Amino acid sequence: MAITRRVFFSYILDWVVVAAVAAAGGVLNYISGFHRPFSLTDVSIAYPNHPDIVSIPVVVIIALVVPAAAIAVLNLSAVLVFHGRTEKHRFRRVMWEIHVGLLGLCAGLAVTLFVTSGLKDVVGKPRPNLLSRCSADLSQIPQYIVGGFGDSLNSEAESLVTSAICKQSDKRLLDDSFAAFPSGHSSFSCAGLVYFSLWLCARFSLGIPYLDLSLEPTRQQNGKRNMTASARDKQAAPPVWQIALALTPIAAALFVCSSRYADFHHAGFDIISGAVIGTVFGWASFRTYHLPIRRSYGSLAWGQRNRRHAFIRAMEGSEISDEERGGTNYELNVLDTGAPERVLTGGSGHPILPQSNNQAIETV
């Protein structure tokens, strides 16, 4: 009971940390950050003020709500194909997959929100539609000049002024006008949808076919030596409809990113930077909790942490019991094609790599 309680509280602590990071990102998003000086004659910030093509609630729905619901539903549906296992084991395994899937998604989004909001506050880059939002007091230009060589709007040399020249009464809107870098829509959508795309690839065992050179020739019972099956029998190109389904989140993320350029809320560099930030954190979050998909292992999450991974374990110098190791067995079945199929027979979900066709069982 103590172990179960400890594991339960570790799950709760994971979500508390993720929620704290997300809350910190939300706070950073609503504080007044740095306002970079700008020129009233800068054409790059003179675009009209258009409403969002994709609103923030819509971004939250497509990058968080939809992936979270799909992860939960697809994992629960997997219960129907779990044969030969106890109800308790099936429930624990599915709950672990759901927990890890949702935790990875939310962790990637929370870190992305925190980093994006922090960068917006520190950089304070004007949006392309700043001048239309600012409503500058042109009669007071000399009072607010902080750089450049001009002293009026008609000077041949440009002058830089502060945001204090703006007559915009909505302080929140004015602060948002200096939040161009990086694009929050782009980073948030890419973090959630890249993660979801990778998760779908793992769930459908989608991967680029490869030639496994680790497999050795096998012997039949009559003693005749046969070479391993050809590469085409061991690997198969995934169905096009599954590829299309797995790449649909990427297409949605690209649409969100491009919409930020079309509605004059961001420059191209801001959008690309946000997309890179979101993609990096989405990929890193997926790899933190799931096996790589490059060899089509399927939707297998890394196992739970235990005393073997504890900070003081290396200092104790004691042997690790089988119970602490997890006692997880993996059975390696050989298909009719000669290719091995790894079957998880219990426990944590650590992967094994097949070495030969005559290998039967390996215990981690």
C-alpha cells in the first residue's frame, strides 16, 4: 500500500509542477514587459490592425483539447485488444499510457508557454500593426524622442520614440502591441500538434522502413541454412491514410502559423522562431515519455521510475532486487516472415532490441 501511495503522489506532483509552470507562463503573459523604441515612419510596423484569424480559444482547442481527448480515447480503445492479461494489469497499463500521454502533452505546452511569454516580455518587439494601435500624439514628438537624429515627423533623419507617445487608452492592448517576438500562436500550436503527430505515429507504428542488419541467418529443423527474409518482408511501407492522419496536426499547425502573417500580427521571423520553439519542446516532451518512433516500436511509454533510478542509489552500493528492477519480461516471437515481434509480457515497458531470430526471451 505504501508503494502505491508513493506512486500516486508522484503522479500528483508531476501535474502540480506542470500546472505551476503553466501558471507562471500565464502570469508572464499578462505583465507589462519591455517596450522597444520605434520610429513613426517605419513602414514595417504600419500595417492595419486586423482581428485574429485564429483566436486564442481556438488555438487552445486544437493544440490541447483535441489531442488530449484523442490520446485518452485511443488508449482506452486499446483495452479491447489486450488479450491474455488480467483486468488489473490492463487497467494499470492503460492508465499509465493515458497519464504519460497527457502529461507529455501538457508539459510541452506549459514549458512552451513559459518560454514564449518570458521572451515576449524581455524582447518587447513591436508588432507589424503597432502604429495603427498606438494612435501617436504627433504634436509631442520632441518630448518622447530617445534616439535617432530627427527632431520631427518631417525630418530627413529618423527618430526613435517611446511608447509613452501613444494615446491608446487600453493598456493591455498597448502591451500586446510590443509582444511580436516570438509568435505565441505558432509556438503553442506547434508544441501541441507536433507532439500529437509524433504520438499518432507511435500509436500506428508508423516509421520509415529500414534494413535491420542485426538479424542473423537462421536454421530450419532439417538443418538447411536459410538466409533471413528479404528486407521487403521485414518492413512495410505504412498505409497512406495513416500517414495523412498522422500529418494532419502538422498541417493544422502550419495553418495557424501562416494566419499570424496574414492578419499582420507577426513578421515572418517571429513566426518561424515561435514554430521552432514549439517544435523543439513538443519533440523533447514526447521523447521524455515515449520510445522513439524511428523503428516503429509502437505506442510504448517509458516505464515508471523506481528505486533503481533514485538519487541515492549509486551511493548505497547495494544490489537491486528483482522487484525493484520491475521484473519485466519481454518475449521475442518470430513471425512467419522471419522478422521478430517483441511482445511485452509485464511491467514497465522498457524496450529491447532483437539480436537474432533464435532469441526467445530476455529479462530486463
